[in-house]
Amino acid sequence: MAASSPSNTSATHASDVPDVLRPGLACVFCGINPGRFSAAAAAHFANPRNDFWRLLHDGGFTPRLLAPDEQFELLDLGFGITNAAYRTTPGSSDLRRRDFDLERLRTTVRTFEPRAIAFVGKEAYRGLFGERPEHGPQLRALGATGLFVLPSTSPANAAVPYAERLAWFRQLRAWIEPEPRQAVRALVIDADERVLLFRFEGAKGADIWWATPGGGIEAGEDENTALRRELAEEVGLVDFEQGPWVWEREHVFPWLGRLLRQRERFAVVRVSDPAVTPAIDLGPEGIRGWRWWTLAELATTTERLGPPALATHVEALLRDGPPPAPISL
């Protein structure tokens, strides 16, 4: 008998197979759609000739070989499953373009915030994004969720040797462990108490967000040296008095096909001249512009900000002054 969906997972009435989801998973596997075997079992990858569950085990995701009706045990291991299309068909070739719902996947990402989504087969990715990918990490991301494309595990993909498919599963297993990175950021505030934010645009224009100037600490640099270099490069700001370090945070995010676990600290920098004159080409940094924001604009915008509660923290800083030690965000 197929396992029932736990209360903290998402089940859908539009699919014969329930999603296996909960917040904060390391990776969600995204198949193309339910086939007849899966629909009958109400379980993902239930065709006995499908290698998905064996590849999960051999790839280091599960400590033992799970059966399809044990799919919800993946949650406690940090993994989940969904599909690119919910409609059951005899084969994926029977799907129509309207069966693929990218907005539903975006909602899934916003709701559950997985670290990564791994598409099981190029067609699952192509059906959603309208482009044929290569296997491996993708430059495109969905919010703070990285994307990876695996070979299909379907018996229809038998021409691809098991060893080759296993190699991609093992690469994914290593890739979802983020690379550590130390960074510094500047909360640049002008005489009118406006905050300078850069407009970042993800690869292929998929995601846009606003964040403070700053970047990674290079070899041989301390925090103060790195901050001055970043502000000189990105803002053209050289002659300034650095204020205290006020915030710190750690977050995981995708960047140019990599997953980074960034530990960053924020320092206050007050300026009298709001001119921004970058000394480098900001295009390779993903920066597509900048603007000065009032506190009211930060508090009411629907744009994505980094960090997300930026308005709340700026308001507290302007009202109460710098904290005695950096506050963890």
C-alpha cells in the first residue's frame, strides 16, 4: 500500500501522485509527470524498470534502497519529489505544452524554499523553461534555489548506460553541499537617510533582486580591506569613514552554476555625495543598475530584497543607532 502524505507535506488534488515536500529541503527531485505505474501506486517512479530509486541509493542520497511506497521517508533525509506536469499519461510524449506549469513550480519554491531542484531528465526542464539544457548545474535559478539537470531514469532512456547516469547523480550529491564563502557588504546611507542598493539580475533574466554593495573576501584581505576594495570598484567610493559592523548573516544561494554558503558582515558607511561611479564593468557581477531607496520605499516594495527583512533592520538602525555587537539576521 502506498504511504499517505504526512501533514507537513504538500498534496495536490490535481495529480494522481502526491508531492513529497516540506520546508527547507536540500534538494527536490522533479520528474516530468506521472505514468500509469506511478498513478496506480500513488507513488513517484513506481515503474519497476525505472532506475530512480536505485540511483538514489547508489548515488549516496539514501542509506538503503527505498521502495516507491516509502517515498515520504525521503523527507527526513532532506529530499523531496514533485513533477513538472501533473497530468498522468501513458508516456511523456503524450504531454502538451499547457501541461507544464512554471508558476506552480515557482510557488513551490517560494513556499518550501529548497536549496536545489534536480530535474530528472532534460524534458522536464525543457517543458517548463522552453529550452533544452545540458546535464549538470544550470546558470538559471529560481529565487534562491539552484537548478540541476540529471539524465532521465526512465526505461526509455536505456541507451544511456547506468554508470553514466550514476555519475550525474553523484555529481549532484556533491553539488548540493554548498561551497563556503566569506563576504562583506556595506549599508551605504546618504544625507537624506536613503540606502543604496544594486539591482541584480540572474542568468537569462529569470530572477531580479536588490542588495547592498559588497562581495567576497579575497586571499590575503581582512574585512576592512575587502570592504574598501568592493566600494571602490562598485561605487567609486574611496574617501570615506567606515562605520561599525552592525549585522551578520549566513545564507545559501546559487550563483553562476554554483551553490554558495555565504557568511557575510555588514558595515555602515555614511556619505554626503550620492554619486555612484563604478570603477569596473558591473555586468559580469550580475549588476544591472542601482538606486537610492527611502525607508518607506523599502517597507512597501514588492521587489525581492537581500536580506529579505532589510526594511525592518534599517528602521531599527536609524532609530536606535548601531548595536554594541553585530546582530545576526
